[in-house]
Amino acid sequence: MKILVIAATPFEIQPLIDHLAGRQYQNCQISTLVCGIGMMHTAYQLGRYFATSKPDLVIQAGIAGCFDHSWEMGKVVIIDREQLGDMGVEDDQAYKDLFDIQLWQPDQAPFTNRQLINTFAGVPALPELPKAAGVTINTVSGSERTRQLLLDKYAPAVESMEGAAFHYACLQEKIPFFQLRSISNYVEVRDKSKWKIPLAIQVLNDALIKYIERWN
């Protein structure tokens, strides 16, 4: 069993990297890959990796923003569907994505009804965590207008800068995968004093290590 764990930044999976140091697992081989921030870096690094190696499972791990203020900081979820939140055109005061302007078709592979859906086919022992919808953007949302636009159009629970690229690559290559996100902040007018990044990273890695240890 070959498992690849990816993240946008090294600090998001540093506790896992530290945990793996010097350990050997009888039933699996675990690799880590830091791709860089955003869809472009994620797509490039995964394409480069998949060209020479096909893991049995890929896990994307990272912190994320949450649209629902009832969620506690540090909550960990599995993203079961992704959407692209800012790939399209502005039409005066309206935003239209590539499906709206018919440059893409709603069910063109690997999309299903405009979404990059993870059916979790082939994923062994999926962690028992809540599932949530994600939206992927190039610019972290920091205004009420953008927040409401994304909610109205895509109804996401979680926002990240890499998730859709990850889903797209794994779906295209038909490699089992799942995306773990831990909530570090709310999607709102930007105020980093309210963010809980260390907490989110710790809880995220606790979940990762718990899953990895199943293979020991």
C-alpha cells in the first residue's frame, strides 16, 4: 500500500512528518509532498509526481476557512465535493463561471453536475469524520460581498486554495483520494487576530496520524 500525503505548506503537515521520522510500517509506504500554495502549484506538482509514480491512495491535508460560524475552530472534515469559485467572467455586477457561459459542460469529465465529486471508491477505511462541500479560490475571501456571492452560487461549507486542483488530478488519474481540512478561521472580513492556525494544524495532524497508524 503506497500512501501519498500532500499539503500546500510544510507547516501544515510538520507534526506528521516528525511522527514519521525513523518509523517503518509493515503494511504501507508513506510519502509526503509539499506542493506549494494554490491550484497552479498543486496541479503541477501532482502531475509531475503521477508521471512517475501512482500511489494507491492520496491524502490532501490543510487548514481552511469556514462559512458557518457555528463550527468550532479546529473542526476536521472530509471534503466530498469541490467547485471552482472564481474561474469565469465578470458581467457588470454579475459573476459567471465557465459552466454559465457554456465553455464547459456540466457533466464533462471529471465533473458531475458542475462539481468535482469524490465517491471515495477504493479508499480503504475512510476516517469517520463529517463530510463537507468545498469551494476553491485564487484569492482568500475577505469581504462580505465575496462571501455572499460564493454562498449564493456554490453553497460551500469550506474554502481553500488547492482542493479543486487536487480533486481534478486524482479523478482524472483514477487514483483513490480524500481531502482533510481543519478549520482555522471563518470566511469574513479579514481579521487574523481571530484565526486559530496552531490549533487547526494540531487537530489536523492528530487526525492524519490516527489514520496512518491504522497501517502500522
